[in-house]
Amino acid sequence: MHKPQPEPRSAYKVFRSISTRWMDNDAYGHVNNVVYYSWFDTAVNAYLIEQGVLDVEQGQTIGLVIETQCNYFEPLAFPQTVEAGIRVARLGNSSVRYEIGLFAQGALLTAAKGHFIHVYVDRPTRRPTPLSLPLKTVLEKLV
């Protein structure tokens, strides 16, 4: 079985800074694993909103997570700034596999890396819908 390895910054296309919070730390003195998944969502969705292709309140199309996974290499803790690198590994007709690398600020290698897959659906029916041209255009830059 292949053992996951940390990756360099050059493996990712865009970055977003995220501040850790006091409440992110667990009893063991580092950020709890569930927070990493929150950072994945924050990094990708904030990027899509900034690019003008995600309207969380009025948009007809929404992305639902159908799969997620994370590998941990180095602990992160409060107070620390995390830099989330984003790339797209697979662009389907109605789905996208986002890959995210989490770096301690200024670090050369990922402290953690993972992915999640969004299936884009029609908001009212929750049925898969093809990616819009504007969304596809933004995502192609991350492939």
C-alpha cells in the first residue's frame, strides 16, 4: 500500500490564509482533526465566492460533498496561521475533486493534505446538474 507523503507548495495552484482559533485546539494541544475538514470547505468555497461562481444564498446550483479524506503529517495548533493550497484533480460533467494542502505559515511541505468531491446539483431538486460554463472556466485554472 502507498504511504501518503507531504507535498511542496508548488503542487498547489492558489492559496488562502486561515487563522487558527483557541477553540480549534483539543486536549492534546493541537488542532482537532475535524477542524481540518472545515478548513477544506472554507478554502474552496471562499475561493469560489471570490471568483463570482458561487452564490450560497441565491444560486440555483449548489455543491454537495459526497466524499472526503485527509492525511496528517505534522501537527498544527493555536496560535498559528494556516495556508491552504487548492487544486482540482478531476473535473467531471457535474462533479469536481478538490485537493487541499494545509501548510503552517511559511512551511515548505504540507502539514496535512486531503480531498473532497463535490457533486453539483440543482438546489430545489437535489439532482445532479452540469457544471456551468463560468464555474468550469474558474476550475480549469486549478487543474
